[in-house]
Amino acid sequence: MPIYEFRCNDCQAKSSVFLRSISQPLAPICPSCDSKNLTRLISTFAYHKSGQSRLEEAGEPQMFPKPDYYKDPRNIGRWAEKRLKDLGVDMPSKTKEMIEAAREGKMPEPLKDL
């Protein structure tokens, strides 16, 4: 089921066309101005990394990180994760959930009012 992206040569609007099969004929029409004068674009794609590879790429947490270190949400909880791993202690599941939620932009309830 391919999705093709186009740019209208008349109004410059970008649009996507979804086909149920690759053999279906392609006759795109601009949804903004109904023009048939479209140019096919090279589609973007997503590359998803594992949590482990993101942590490895972010580098080793430092004892005194730069002031903007924790502005990158991937670094939230990294010190706690590293410390517990070094001590051979499993991180409590509730703590893991709080760290992942914070990385997604959801602050834990006790910290929201600070």
C-alpha cells in the first residue's frame, strides 16, 4: 500500500496520495486547487532507534553536566539509570515509567508544581 507525495506546480501545496495496491493507476489531483499539474516528491521516512541506542549515542553522563544537558529529554534519568546499573540494582518499574514519561514530556505529579 504505497503513499506518494506530490507538490502542486500551480499553488505549491503538498499532498499525499494513498493507493490500495501498487498496480492501481495513479492520477493525482491537488486537494487545494484541483489542478492535475503535480510533481512527485521523494518521500521522507522515519528511522526508529531503540532506547538503548539513543542512550549510547547521547554519551556518558558527566558528574557536572553542562547547564543545557537536561534540556534534551533523552538525558532525563540517565544519571539514575547509570548509577543503579553500576551498583547492580534493578531500577523499580515505577521509576522507569516516570523517567520514560518525562522523556515524552509528561512531568511526574510531584514535580509539576515546582
